[in-house]
Amino acid sequence: MSKPIVAIVGRPNVGKSTLFNYIGKKRVSIVEDTPGVTRDRIYMDAEWLGRQFTMIDTGGIEFETNDKILTAMRHQAQLAIDEADAILFMVDGKTGITSSDHEVAAVLRNTRKPVLLVANKIDTIKNVHETYEFYNLGLGEPIPISAANALNIGDMLDALVACLPEEQTDQTENDEIKVAVIGRPNVGKSSLVNAIIGEERVIVSDIPGTTRDAIDTHFTKDGQYFVLIDTAGMRRKAKIAMPVERYSVIRSLRAVDRADVVLMVIDAIDGVTEQDKKIAGYAHEAGKGNIIVVNKWDLVEKDSKTSLRFTETIRHELGFLQYSPVLFASALTKQRVQRVSELIKYVADQHSMRVATSVLNQVIEDATAVNPPPSDRGKRLKIYYTTQPDVKPPTFVFFVNEPEIMHFSYLRYLENKLRESFGFEGTPLKLVVRGRKEKEAGS
């Protein structure tokens, strides 16, 4: 199920990033940073009143400017507006309406999307009258807040989730594996899709931005149904000093949310970039099955150890994807492309694998016998029972005497033992630690 996207827009210095950061740290539950995931936090997964959504922080919008950076920021904000399901339009409650506010409001009135007008820097209830002039923007009643002082943000979020689109269940058949093909612009995603299905279904061009929307391609191979979701690497080409590529990640987020398995396509010539880390990091945090496809392998000069060295580099740069299989392929020459669908099916099976409780507990018992659990201040951790309540990703709950004694390194040891025993190649594992009282309460 795809999360709604909420963009925070407005002219520079009205407090957009302050609000974005406050919500991320105080008011919502967000996916925790994973060691090795490099992101510039232009987006975050958020939740309020049980509704999940993705928030996007944008640069300030300035219309009357010749500054290339400000022009780029305006382009970036427009990308976010195009992708958003709802928009928070922030204005400065102290400064009042400016010509830039009128310009932004004119753009937003034409979007036909829910827009909440948020007047920031209203520090006390006595200053609410300062927001009245913003009615002139034609976007309804302004919501007074103070992002710096955390005033009225809860009411603003209440109004936000009320205008988000209704959640829609995926109508795709249960036996169809949904695969998101993601990666930076011009790494060969569309070419790879065409090579996998064996026909020209997707327009291919070396101009970044040719793929403007996520495209679903259904096909069947060896009796298995697949849907490939090809994503735009970049919405449009912008001949400006500051690239808009970092906002290309937004489209990949939507595709990842819908997918069971992700094909992370990396350019064999460029190697792993910061943008690759952001996109792959989101897929990892979302708990999706993951396959790393190194495309354009035909263009690399090779010796007997080239693939080994490249794999080691990937493992170093994408340390959080140690579990992901790496496939070296060429969409142009079709080299190893025939293996992609087989690997997707294999990873999808691993992603939905369920382990019998008796077998699971025997593996954990053997693991603790070889390497006893840690202790703290004379008290040793005891693992009473382990169960697997969920799949996609496989989720394991450990019931213990003292959850706070469970050290991260020991949890990683247990994860490694689970992988040694059952495989789980290509899928992250979710490990949860609960106290004995929680076990008794749930029994």
C-alpha cells in the first residue's frame, strides 16, 4: 500500500525545515536510521492518528530571482508539489503576506490538491489576529502554529490527516510478485525492464527523465505472474547549476511502498553513489526483498577478480544490504538477464518464508549454547521463547527476562544464526525483543 505524500512548501526562511525536523523528532514515529544508510533527510516516513504518510521538505520558492540556486530550489519544490497528495503551505505570521506568498498561492490554487495554509511564528494565542490577512491568499483558513515552540502542531496534523486520500488496498492478485525497478537516472532501468520481458514495452532514451511516471508491466514466466514497476529516475531535465536529482527519490518511494521485491539498479561505470544509498536505504527500512543489479557490465574491463572486487565495494558502500544477492548484467547484450526473474521468485519466497516454531526455538537454543547471552551487573539475559508472527519481512519476537540487557551485537549474532539456518537471502529480518510480562499479557 502506497503512503500518501505531503510536501511542505513556501518561500525561504518561513520555518519549513524547523517544522519538518520537529515532527520527525517529537510528534510522529519514523523509521529509525540504520547504520550505513546515508540520506540527506529531505523526506521521512511519518504517522499521526494511525495514518502513515511521507513528508517532503523543500527549499524556499522564489519567483523573481536570477540566482541559479534559488531557481533550482523552485524547480525542486515544483517536483514535490507535482508528486504530493497534500500540501502544507507555510507562511511567516510575523512578516505578513509578501509577493512571493501570492505567487506560491497562485500555483497551489491550480493544483486541485488539498492545501493547508499554515501561518508559522505565531507564538501566543494573543497573536492569532496576525493571521487574518492570509485569508487574502484564497486558500481557506490559516492554521496558526509556532514550529520553534511546538504550539498547535497537533491540531495542524489532525487537519492534515483528515484531508489525506483514503487508503486503497492493492487489487493485484495475491500470487503476483510486485517488483519495483529503482535507481538513479540513466542507469538502464527501462532497458532492463524491456530485456526482462523480451519486448519494447517502455520507452528507452539516454536522456535522464524519459520515464515520467511509474509504469506497471505485467508478464508471466514459468507459470509465475509478475508486475514490474519502472520508475522515473528524474522528473524533468533542468539545465541549472543545482541538480534536481535528489527529488527523483520521491517516485522511487511510491514504487517501493507497493513492491514485494526491489531491483536496485546500479551503473557499473559509476559504481555506488550517494543517491543509490538513499534509495536503497529506503527499501531496506521498508522491509522489502532486495536484489542489487549491476547494469552495463558489458562496458567494464574485466579480469578474473573484477566481479569479486566490485561486490566487496558494494558490500562496503551498502553495508545494510549484506543479505542482498548481487547480479552483474547487461540490459543491452542481455547478459544474465534471464536470471533476473528466477532471482526475483527466489527472493520473494525468502521474503515470505515462515519457520516452524519448534524448529525456530531449537536454532535459538543451540545458538545461545554456543555463545551465551550477555549479562549486566550480575544479571544474565535469558531467552525464554521465540516466535515468528509475520512475514514480508520475516519478523521474529524474542521473549526475555530483561529486554534492556539485549545488546545490539548479540541481536545481530542471532540474526546471523537465523540466516545460517534458514537462508533468508535477499530479505531484511525484523527482530523484536519483549519482556516476560509482555508475553504473559499476550497469552
